[in-house]
Amino acid sequence: MLVASLFPSIIASHFPGAIYVSQTLQFKLPVYIGDEIVAEVQALSLREHKKRFIVRFTTKCFTNTEQLVIDGEATAILPTLAQNK
């Protein structure tokens, strides 16, 4: 679960004011202390609702040897589509 906490941080860092609504997770392999992890978040779908944007993301974590350790989806409400760089 500690590794999965990377996902809301990534979304919030790129979209300030984002509201994290839901997350599904599938734990594929264990992660050990000292493992280097790469988290990946990619937008799947977007829809506008009451001047806000509901976005569904794929969420994945890989080890430095490119093994998938966590797979899932997240949903967030974004106040704007302007991305913070």
C-alpha cells in the first residue's frame, strides 16, 4: 500500500486542486525494502461535469527491472485541465 500512495501524489503534483475519488489495485508481485520503483499514471478517459473534469487514469508501478508490481485504475476530479509543470 505504501507504493500505491505514489499515485495520488503524482496526480496532485500535476493538477493542483485535484480530488482523488477512487482507486482499484491489483498487487502482482511483492515490493521489498530497497527496491527502486517507477510509478506511471496515464489518462484513459475524460468527461466534463459541472465545469469540472472527471478523469480516469491507469496506474502502474514497475521495479527497475521493468516487472509490473501494481496495476490498477484511479478516478479524480480536476478543477481545470491546465497542467502544472
